Amino acid sequence: MSKKILITGAGGFVGKNLYQYLVEKKYDVLGIGKTAKESVDKVVDISDPVALNEVLETWKPDQIVHLAALSNVEKCEVERGLAYAQNVKPVETLTTWANTYNKRIIFVSTDYVFDGEAPADGFTENDTERPLQYYGETKLQGEHIVSTLQQYVIVRPTVIYGWDRDGMNFFMQLYRNQRDKKTMNIPTDQVNNPTSVVDLCHLLEKIIQRDDVVGTFIATGNETFGRYDFAVQIAEHMGWDTHLLLPVSTQQLGQVAKRPLHNATSNKKVVQEFSFSFASLDQHVTEIREQMKKHI
């Protein structure tokens, strides 16, 4: 009998991609989310512990992939009560249930648990977490809660990108601005290792398969980019107008929440543990172009 996988946030960018991928591979999957979508089997407000517990007790998953979160960094900073209710309280509910039944949680976190002062070879799982904003604080609180379990994996991706018709990931922001011939301010001083949603879904499946693994893993791409350079490379590959991409400093963006600047990361641990290979940006953008031909 195949193991039962519960995906929270199944209507989000990563959630719907993971749901579709696992269903195609014949996993027994239940997707829950806040609104009805093709990848959402049941609409649930996960900030309501009674509603969430009802799903858990009824379906009794073997593993939970927890993706649901308020990921709007500015909104988290301003509406802290809402951020706590959506990013921390559900983790408490899930962890309490998983502890009772000795089940496993795969918690998708973020590189925003770091402070943007990465060493030359990038942050590793051994580096101290120092979030600069409330979003990162809530995700780190979630990590601490989940790590009390006997069976858990914490995954830290960053700048997750890919095709998503209705979404707002960085690639889709670029696409819409190019389509509408609008300029876009992009910081030159934010450095990290973007994660393709395709790679992330493939990795999450490998983690699901390896239920002997416990711990924290940075799940970012091989290539380190400044955000502006990342945008330019995508635009050049897509044949877009790079003149619409305006280089600015993070300070010029006037954002409320602080952003980590040099947040380069090392994926050596996850690559070695799961024998995983991250594809290049060029490879992923080529795949995205093929996807776009089907949807535009």
C-alpha cells in the first residue's frame, strides 16, 4: 500500500506543482488549501486547529509536506498577528498531531532565516540563523517546532521560479512586465541561489521516498546570482527587452521589511544525501519556454 501524503498549501505555486507531479507518479495524495482549485481536494483554513485536526484525524497521512504560509514579506512585517497565525500556529497543530502518531513532516522553509552576511562559499546548514525580518522569524519558529519530532525534514529553498499562469513568482513578474512593456526595478545587491520549482518538486519526492532521513537541508540551485543579473540572464534567454530591467539598490526600493543581501548558499549536503543534481538556469528556462508554448 502506498504511503498517504498530505500537502498543505496545495493551491500555491509549489503546492500545485508538487501535487500534479506526485499524482502523475501514482502517489496517494490529499491536497488542502484555502481556496478551491484543481490541486485542492479539500478547502481548509489551516490557521483553525479544529478544522486542520479534523482533516488529519480523518485522513491520517503518513507524511505531511507543509508548504502553506504567508510568504508576502512586507505583509508579514506589517501584519504580524496574521503572519503568526498562518506561519506558526499551523505548524504547532501539525507537529502535535505528528508527534502523537509518530508521523513525518517535511517543512518547506526559506533562506530568509539567514542575515545576508554569507561566508565566501555560502551559508551551510551549520551556520547560525539570524532572520532580519518577521517573515524569517516565523519560518525559523516553525523550524524549531518541527525539529522536536523524531521524524522531520526541513528544506530551505530560495527565489523559487517557474511558469505559473496565475502566480507572482519572480519569473512571472518578469514575464508580465515584458508582456505589458513595463519597466521593473530590480536590486543589484541581493545575492542568492535561485531554486527551480521543477528541481524542488523532484527533490521533495526523493525526500518522501527516504523516510529514514532526518534533518535540515538547504535546497538551492548551483548558480549564485545577483537578482538583477538573474533577471538579465532570463531575459536574454527568452529574447526579452533588457532595457525594461532597471538596476537599483535594495534601499531604493523603500521596503518596510529588511532583506538579506549576500545570502548565497551551499547545497552540498542535500546533493550528497539524496544523490541529487540541480539543473542550470539555462536548462530550466529552456523547459519553461516549452511550457509557455502550451499555455500562451
